[in-house]
Amino acid sequence: MNYTFIILIFINLLFAQEKKLLFIGIDGCRSDALKIAKTPNIDKLIKTGLLIENSSCSVNSQPTISGPGWSTMLTGVWYDKHGVSDNSFSGSNLDKYLPFNILMKNYNDQYHVASFIMWEPIHEHIFKNSMDYNKLFPKFDETIAKEASKYIKKPETDVLFLNFDHVDHAGHWYGFNPYKKRYIKSIEKVDEYIGWVVDSLRSRLSFKNEDWLIIITSDHGGKKRSHGGHSIEEIQIPIILSTLNLKIENLFRQTYLTDIVPTILGHFGIEIDPNWELDGNTLLDS
């Protein structure tokens, strides 16, 4: 018997870090506006991670609105599969193309996944009460960030999903434009909220023994005071990846909103089943 080999396996298991995920969607956030805004907390994440400025939220004429965008972000397939073409969710195939949390739970039902959501259709139509914990936040204030900061400290938390709607709200009122002060200020305010949540994450008693992946992205961009078309301003979105302690290599390919789910599954070591028909690829080892 090779006792040295057995001892090495034991040591690897002993010191293996537990995989965790903080997943943040900022509705209606343009990449060019994110670069102009003062975002010290997001900047810190990029220093130990990666900013992809020109990711795409639409192919084959997928409408750049919330229903299709969030469905694609959370299922890893385009609207020709998930069937969501508008915010009514009529005719959707979301019973077949499942959100990432259900794929994770089917692999290991011990994962504890929570969501803090401002746009209720995400919970009602995409997650469909499948979260271990979910809370809705109708007000455009700091309440969602305060509650999420408390919850992420819970030892059982494996995944926390956050939907910030402040930036999209500002875009519709003042314009989706990097030179509109109110739009930029909304991004800066969300950055402050993200800082609260990440600080709480770092204060977890078990943090040193955990491997956190942080993903920040958006469902669509915007132009003037609207979105839904296929201009570069509406299609181009940011994707930010950070592991807090490990620099991620730059990518040299076009990236898409459909890459998020494969990236999450890859982080947790979950093998992708071809029957899921995912449209993207992981961003962690490309």
C-alpha cells in the first residue's frame, strides 16, 4: 500500500478550501459608464480578478430587455431556447432550461443558495421559489445591501445572488449615458453597497478556509432613456470576475452573458451535462 499517496490525499482534503459564490447582477449597467464612475470597491475586485468590458448580452436578435436578459444570465441559454422574449415571460421554456441554482442543487442538495432581489419576476418566473432563502426589496435604497450584508455572514451560505435595480431605474429617468451625472451616481452608489457586502463576506469566521468567486455583470445596457434594440450601447455589458486572492488570466475571445452559468458550475466542480444544452463556456480556464 502506498501510504505516502494516502497521506497526500488526506492533506489535500484537510486544506481544501470550500467553494462559495457571490453573484451580483446590476440591471442596465453600461461598461463605458462603469469605467467612468468612481467605483473603489469594484476596482479592488478587478485587481485580484478580471474586467471584461465588451461582453455581449444578445445574439440572434435577442431583445435587450430584462426578461430575456436575466433568463439568459441565470440559465446559460439564449432566448431561442428559454423562450423569454419580453417581460411577460409568456411562452417561456424555463421548466426545461433551469436556473443555475437548481442545476447545483440537483448535483448536491446540501448547497445553501439565497437570493436578494429587487425585480420580482426574477424570483417569480426564473427561480420559481427554488431558493433556500429569498427576499424581495421594492425600494430603491440601501435596504437590500444591508440585509445581504447580514445574511452573507451565515455559516451555511454557499451562494448569494443579488439583483440591484438602481442603475436601470436611473437610466430610464435620466438616460443610459456615461455623461449623465445621475446615471453615474447610481453606479457609484451600487459600488458602495457592493463594498458593504464584500466586507461582510471577508468577516466570515470561516473565510480563510473558503474559495469565493465573485461575479458582477448586467442583463443589458441602454441608449437614451430606453433599451431593447441591438445598438452597441444596448448589447455591450461588463463581466467582472474576482477570486479575492488569485489573479485571473486575461481572455482573448469574445465573451457572452451565457458564459456565466458554465463559469459558476466550473467553480463548484460540477460537470456540465450535454442535455442541459448550455450555450456558453466557462471563463475561468479559457
